[in-house]
Amino acid sequence: MVKLPEQFLATRYPGYFWNTKDQWLYSMKIDGILKPIKKVYPNHFNHIHCPGFRVSVGGRRKFYPIDKLKQLTADSYPSTIPVLRHGAI
């Protein structure tokens, strides 16, 4: 198991982590590097009402508002990442 630094909280979607210090959402893909996601703001064309982030879950796009992310606590979701050992398949 790999443990993330304390400022990162796991979200309800696997592979996405909320940084409580800089208030930004990060994505961890197959390379294991946390990358910041572009923030989306409301406008006339996108039909959202508050700023947030667009994430992909199972190939489907979802919107994660910043208000929901700010409500996350350390106990909301487990912040450990399982590591598959070689030959364990």
C-alpha cells in the first residue's frame, strides 16, 4: 500500500485526489504522478452553476463541484493506494 501525503484526500472517484492546501483536484493515472486538472467555470454554454472540475469515470464525463470537494474529510474515503505485487495475478 502507498500512502499519500496528508494534504491529499481521496474523492469518491478512484484516481482523483483533492489537495486541501492549494484547493485543487489532482489525477493519478497509470504513471503514478499526480497531475492538476483544469478548473471549469460557469458560462452560458456549459450549463453549470458553480466552478468545479470535469472528471472521467469509466469513460463517462462527470462534473465535481468545488463545494462538494471542500466538504471532504480524511475519513470520507480511504487515502491508500493498493500495490499489486509481481506475480500476484
